[in-house]
Amino acid sequence: MSPRALVVDDDESLRTMLNQYFQREGFTVSTAANGNEALRRFYEDRPDVVILDLMLPGMDGWEVCARLRELSDVPILLLSARTAQTDKLRGFRLGVDDYIPKPFSLAELVARVRAVLARSSRARQQPEQSFNWYDLKVDLAKRQVRLRNEIVPLTPTEFRLLVSLIQRKGAVVTEEELREEVWGRERLIDASALRRYIWLLRQKIEADPSNPQRVLAVRGSGYRLGTGMLTPLPGEEPEEKQET
């Protein structure tokens, strides 16, 4: 199947040119002229890659990027006439895969898009890396969570939140660290929003969300996993209790 690309730019002539060029290169292309339309097209078309202009009317490219990262890990390439190092760093902190300064070569843009897609494909083909806790299995390679062998429909944000806790292997992660790791420094997520996501995650992976055993709050510090989270010995039983 041909790769699907979503091109987001408020310049109609540039959108048309990119649309035609990428189609000639074998892509299926959809386009959007602003942020709201971009999100709608993303929901409808589920592209393999997003080519996103930074300066958009209304919702700018920064906000579109942040919202896309809430929904998906789709590769994102930012287009911008702004070439300051701070802008590039901001983009990478938000999770973009490449930053293309304007003006640019169409051939180079397509080459960069193909390179990003190739890296994304290789990442999905990495050997399985998984963590188990009794009836819960977290597969990092497939970005999949199973509970009692049934797929748990975690959002990308919920999955990143769970992985951030898994990678600490039971150590406490502060709320500030979680907000930065899951949303990035540029996304202004307050403590109440984080707690809401913790609550949502518990509803999906805890046997009793009101008495969690997997995602524990540490009063005045943050959150951690129960110590039996990662591949317990046969016969072990959960012993952690909620600390708040």
C-alpha cells in the first residue's frame, strides 16, 4: 500500500504543489489549511506521516503537534521559516521527528519523509520487549497492553504514562517529571490533569481502581509502580497497598 501523508499549510499554492509532488512520488495525500481541519483530517484519514506548517491561522503548529501527540505517535515533520535554535528544540521536545526550514527542496523533503517512515517501520520491527505483572502484559515494541490476554485500549498518552512508570522499576516519579516525560516541557499540563490521567489509567488496568495495586500514589512525592510490577516470581501475590 502507498504511504499516506497529511500536508498541513495555510498557503494554498504550497499545499497544491506538495500534494502533486507527493502523489507523483507514490503517496496518498490529504491536505488541510488550518489546525482544526488538520485534526479532523487526521481522525478521518489516519495518515502514516504528517507534514505540518508551524505558522497556521488560529490553532498554530505547536498546538496541533501537541494534540497529535496526545492521540498518536505518527511521524511529524515541521515546516517553518523560523530557523532559531530555540524553535527547533521546542519542536523536538514536543516530539516532532524532523524540522524542515523554509524554503526547502521538494526532493529533500520527500527524502526526509521516507527516512522518517523507514525509522518508524524499523522501530516497530524491533525484537519484542515486554513487561509482565500477573495478568497484565505491556509490549513496548507493539505499543500494546493486554489484561487477562485482552487488549486494553489505552490512548497514546496513557501508554506513555504507564511506560514512564515502568522504566523506573518501582522508584518514585515526581508529578513534575511525569508531566515533562509524557507531555514535554512546552505542554502546560497542571497537576490536576495528570491526576485525571492517572485515574483513567487505573480504571483500565487495576482490578479495583479504588484500591490500586499497580499505580500507587506516594503522598507529597508522586507515583510509582507496585514492587511486583515487573515479572514476579511464580506464586507471588501483590502486597502493595495504596499509600494515600
